[in-house]
Amino acid sequence: MDRPYADLLDRLERFYDAVPRDVARAEEHGGCVLFVREGPGWPFYARPRLGADRAPSLADLTTVRNRQRELGLPEALEWVHEINPDLLAVARSAGLGVLEAPLMVLDPEAVGDPATYTDVPVRMLAAAAPDLAADVAARRAVAAVGFAAPGTSRGAGGPAERDAAMIGLDVAALDEERARIADGSRLSALAETPSEGALASGMAMRVGDVAEIAGVATLPSARRRGLAAAVTATLARALLADGTGLVFLSAGSEEIARVYLRVGFRRIGTACIAEPATVTP
């Protein structure tokens, strides 16, 4: 690996380690660290331990997975292949299925104008907005429907399915969203029309001058309209305007990575996401 990419990947490793720590406790299991959320919210994952003197072993994976089952957590393990190249074979030998996702960073000089991708308006969520709870619920519902039908092809899931997936936020979840938007550690965007409502959504998480764009999703019925590119570009431009020095994301497939290439991202590596392999009868 050339030195510039190594520097970028080192910064991403520190980001991955830092993101969960303000809401989760870190348990070390050999070469792995398991992040356990202390309150309600989306569960975290295990990762190779930052600064460990060895890569996670098969025994480490067995230990951390047993602990995840004990706690009722998903058996999820994430890492960057270029940092831990031997872990792919170890994870597969443990019976884990591994998604190899293109890991991409933004070229600040190449980021596109959202208006060039679609005529659907994209707006950022504001901490002081009176309808923040409804906006966050819409963001989550769009993501739930969109990720249930992976890829970029058009499909049947649309506004009706989004509305059926809407779940209200409790007070603690809304307070967390508002606080994170206010302090700049979380950004959210919605692409919507007055007649159709929210059609695409996305968010970004930031620690220091590094941010990850994640959860970009489009309702299947609204695909092929440039919405994912517009949401991604809107988030990227907002991050850059606020002084973020490094913006990155992981694409769900090579096909999806082509959307991000249009926005100004380039591939620097592979993000691996492992979970128990699905056995086909």
C-alpha cells in the first residue's frame, strides 16, 4: 500500500474506534473490541482492537461471538481489509459471511452540485425544527424500506410502504438526535416532494475532522432519479462547509459505488462486514 493511503486508513481506524465510545462501553476480547451500547438505540459491533499487537484470531472471534449471543446482540464484526488482511480468511473459517464493500473517500474538489442529479429538493434536518421527530422518523422509514430491497433497480416499495414503516421516536431518542445535530456530530438529509413526501434519506457521523456518510437509501419506486447522488452530495457539501477534512463512506456493492463515483468519491480500500452466513436449504 502506498503511504498516502496508509495515512488515510489510519485516520479511518481511529474514527471507527472513536464513534461508539460516547454511548457504549468497550470490552476487549483478545485482538477484538466489542462495543456495547449502554442505552436504547442501534446495537454496535466488534472490531479489531486499535493498537493491538496481533490480529484477531479464530479463538478471539469465537469468544466475542459468544459474548454477543450472551448479551443478545447481533454477531457482527467489521474491519478494513487493508489494515487486517488476514482476518477475511479467519472470519470465513468461523462460518461468517463477509460483505466486501468498496471503501471510498471524497475528493473535495470533485464534489458535485446536488441540483445536477435531480430536480427533487434535498434539505438538511435542523436541531431546532419543530417537526424534527417526524423528519427523523421519515429518514428511518425510508432507510428501512430502501435497504429491504438492496441495489439500484426500481421496485414496488414506495410512499405507502414508507408510511407503514414509520415508528415514532421516544423522548430519549429525539433528545439524542437533537443534541447530535446541534453539536455537529450527526447530519441528516431528506429528498422529498410536497406530493410524495420523503423519497430518499441519508446521514453522516462526525468525530473531529473525519466524517462517515452512511444510511443513504431511496425508496425502490423512486430509484433512477438521481436521489441518492443528490442526498450524498448535499451531506458532503455540508460537511466540507463546516471544516471536515476527510469524508468517507462504504458502498454496499460495486454497482452502488458507481453512484458515489459520480459525486466525487474514489475507492481506497475495502470495508468488510461479517455476520453468520445464511444457510440455504
